[in-house]
Amino acid sequence: MTEPAIQSTTTVRVRDLQLLADIGINPDEIGRRQPLVVTVELLLNVTEGVEAIAQTVDYRRVSQAAEELAQVHFPLIETFGLRLGEQCLRFAGVTEARVSLDKPFALTRGTAGVEVVVKRSSGIVLPGQNK
């Protein structure tokens, strides 16, 4: 009797990365860095187990991409999330990027946030994608 094939899913996660980002549409927000809490989950296309760093995404690359984007002004956190997700899709093996962003001081009595999910369509290679 043959054993059934085993499937596995690998998700690389960076959670609660706290940045000071140039985010906002209100006049008092423009040019002023504000706290932004970033969580990124990357779904990898891995057919076998991960045994080496070359088979996965180094979470430091995700953190660096978010930190670099935080230096650029974005009117909306939705746009920041989309751009970060697009950058993460350029990492080899990433098929989906889920970016959650919280802006702790956007509301007086709460935290505003968004989640952006960016997926790779089958057969599409993005410009600048690492192979």
C-alpha cells in the first residue's frame, strides 16, 4: 500500500514591527512621522521541507523593505500595505503576501488599521523578482 503524498505550507511571519512612517492625508500629518505597526505573512511555494535559508525568505529582508517604505510619504496606509506586499512578492518563492497595518494614534479611543492581501497570478513574473 502506498502512503499518501504529504503537503506542507510554509508561512514566514514578521509580527508587530513598530515603525515611524510618513503616513497621512491631514495637513498636520504630512511631513510628520507617525507610529505604524506592521505585520507581514508570506505564503511560500515550498514542495519539500525548508532546510536552508535559500529555500525561504529571511525575515530581515521583510523588515528592511518596510523600514525603507516608511521613509517615503504615503497618503494612505492602504497604499503602504499594497507597496510592501508587492515588494514581498518579488522574493523568490512567495505566492501571497498578507500585510496588516495599524495606526495607533489615528483615533482618539481606538486603533485604525487595514489588511492588504497581494497574490501572485499563476505564471506571472514581476519585474525585479528574484529567481
